[in-house]
Amino acid sequence: MRATGVYIMALALFSTILAAVSGCDDSIQFLNNPPGGLVIIKNKCYLGPDDLVTLTGSATDADGDSIYYSWTAEAGTLSPSDGKGQTVTWLAPDSHGTYRVTLKATDGLDVASKGIDLDVGRNLDILHDGGILDQTDYAYIVPNATPLNISELITVRIEAGVTVVFNEGTGGFNVGGTLIINGTQQDRVLLMPNVCPGEERVWKGIRFSGYTATGTLNYITMTSAAEGLSVENGAHVTADNIIVDLTTGDGVSVKCSGNLTLLNSKIWENGAGICIAGGTLQTRNTSISYNGNYGFSMTSISGFFDVDIIDCVVANNGRYGFVLADVAGPVVNNCSIFLNGTSMTDIRAVLFFRDYTGTDPVDMTGNYWGATTAIEIESQIKRDGEASGTIDYSGWLTEPPV
């Protein structure tokens, strides 16, 4: 009897020790980290009705477990229809709005999720009757491969805060009638290609052509176009507080009797700055800087040329500040002209191109050249071949004008 009691006590003590070692819990626990770092990448940032976007998800797992992906959408259509897979496509509904698509990632034990809001805009594919673009809660999507035409006697107005997105590199506006853009300082009008941040793509640009073509452009940003703003063949345009940047060609061109008044604007980081070929340009308080080739390229056509550049900055352009051909003779006063050229030791403010035949000195009086002597200014004036043009740079400034 005593031996039996000792045995029972020993067994109880062993069970207590075992329970203490096992943490007083008869269950086995496995620690698992859920998937983390969920990212969703879309191949198109602006969508129109019934537009298709590809969505790709990714996640990490600290335990090295395999990750399985699935998607759900509150509207529109997923493909594959069950939403399974790391990459899916989503067909947008046929009406504008903001729609949420959700990604779920699981390692078989735990689930993590991340949502993305997809904005669906309105397709803009015809402007035959003119009209007003004034919606700011979604983008206008231009799907056309050819520019939208604004014909003679037609007026189109684009109001403050509007975004117009061009799907195709050849899409843009061809204006033979009237285009009025009423951006404000607080709500600029944005014209751009259909790109996501960090991507490169272009659209055609805005072209005014013909004597019936007129435009008033206030507070707009034109980015990543092929040809920027073009005013040609007798068109008349006034542009105030515009930004033209990242254009592959000329940021602005005025050709063949085109007439442009350009005020308070920035023409920056384009393939080249402003090209005038037999046109009229009046520009004030505008910066033409950081362009890849020249700040200005100017030539007269059949003797037609009228350019005034006042209170402007022409600086840090990749090759030349001004390239003058034929008999082009602009008036350039009270401007800052500096650091144009290929290097700090090779400043090229002005180039007289080889076909330059003008005989009168070009009026570039009262400007800042980043120089203190006539010799330093002369060193910035280059002549190509037989060109023999001269610059009147008298009254130069020793400090940039305010």
C-alpha cells in the first residue's frame, strides 16, 4: 500500500514537471508571418470607359512560404473571371467614376490584402460641334491616333482644373477654329500623355494653323509632347502663364506668318526651346532654359520676321542661346543671357548661322551676359562659316535684371 502511494506521488510529480516544461499547454503552436510588402503595379494610369488595364501584384513572405494571389473588383470585369493569379486584367465599366480592386495574398495560413482605386474618365474622341470641357473629378481620355480637329467657326473651351490625357503618341489638337483654355494659378489645365510616374511616352502637341485659328491659353501645363505648341500659317495665339516641358522637339514654334504673344511662361527641358521661322513673337517675362539644343532658333522667310524678347531669361541651354539665320534680327532687351553652351568654358550666347546675311547690328542692348567686359561678351558670339553678323550689346548689365 505504501509503495503504491509512493509510485502515485512520483507519477504526479513527473506529470507536473512535464507540464511545466511544456508550458502547461497541451496544444502545439506554430508561429507564422503573414505576407507583407504588398505592391500593385498598373500598366496604364488613366482609363476611359470599357478600357483595359493590366494589374500585377507582388508580396514578400518572411518565412519563405509560397504566396498565392487573388483579386476582387466592386465593378468592371476581371480576367481570369475567378480573379486568381499574380497578374490579371480589369475591364473598366462603361461609365466614369472611381472603382476599387482588391488584391489578396496568402501563404496558406494568413491573408494580407491591399486595394487600389482606379479612376475611369470620359472618352473625348470628337469635337465637331465645339463645347466646354469642365469636369475636374475625372480625366478626359483622347483615344484617337490622329489629332482631334477644332474646325473653322468652332470654339472649344477648357476650364480650370481639367486634365486631358492622350493615349497615342500621334494624338493631340489641330486647331483651325478657336481654342480657349481658362486655367488659373490654383487650378492649371494639364495636357499630357497616358503615362504612370517614371514612364516615358509622348503625344503630338497643339497645332494652330490658318488665319481662322485663334487661341487664348491661360495657366496650362503641356508635358511630354512631340512638338509642343505650334502656331503657323497666319494663326494668332496669346499664351499667359504656360509651362511647356519634356517635349522631344521644339517646346514652341512660330512659323509662316504665325503670331504668338507669350507671357510669364516657362519653356524648360525640351529637345529645343523656341523656333521662329517667318513668324511674329512677342514674349515678356518668360524663361527659356535647360533645353537640349538652343534657347531660340530664328530665321526669316521672304524677309518676314518680327520678334521682341523683353524681360526674359535665356540660360543653361545645351548648345546655344540664340541661333540666327538668313536676316533674322530680333530685339532682345533687359534679359538674362548666360551659361548657354556645351560647358562652363565654352559659352555660346549667339550663333550666326552660315547663311546669315543681315547687315544691321542685332539689337541686344541692355542685357545681362554673365560678363563684365566687351571682350567677354564678344567671346560668347560665334559665327558659322562666312556669316558676319554683329550684335549691339551696348548698355549691358553687370547683374541680372529684377
